[in-house]
Amino acid sequence: MSESIENMRKQIETQKKLLLGYEKVLKLNERELANADEIIKMYETIMSYSSEELKSAQETVKATDIVATISREELLAAISRIKELEEQNRKLREEALHLNLNG
């Protein structure tokens, strides 16, 4: 009978070792999953940033295209109008200066 008790103790000891081994494997798997989760979050952040950068680049290209489509005539007309407005402002300042001096 003592031999069967000894065999049972050996089996119990072997089962304890197996359980400890499984626990270690589970803990390692948990760490691996946590690392994988962090990696996924990092990739999601990178994808989000890349998406924003792509949108920004697309908007820049769109703005460049809009500016490029303005014709030379439109640019010259705009410059001419700016000059007219600057001249009007100069005259208004002169008039205001004369009013202050004569007033």
C-alpha cells in the first residue's frame, strides 16, 4: 500500500509541475497579448496620422491647382485694382491731412 501511496504522491507532484508550467505559459501568453495590443494601438495611431497627412497633402495639391488655374489676366486685373485702391487711400490720407492743417 505504501508503494501505491508513493506512486500517487509522484503523480500529484508531476501534476503540480504541469500546472505550474501551464500557469507560466498562460502568463507569457498574457504578456504577448498585451504587447500585441500595444503594437496594434501604435499601428492605429500611425495610420491615423498618415491619413491626416494624406488629407493635408491632398488639400495642398488642391489649393495649388486652384492657384494655378487663375489666369494671367485675372492676376494683372487684381494687381491693377490693388494699385487703384492704394492710390485712393493715398488721396484720402492727403485730404485728411489738409483738413487737419486747415481746420
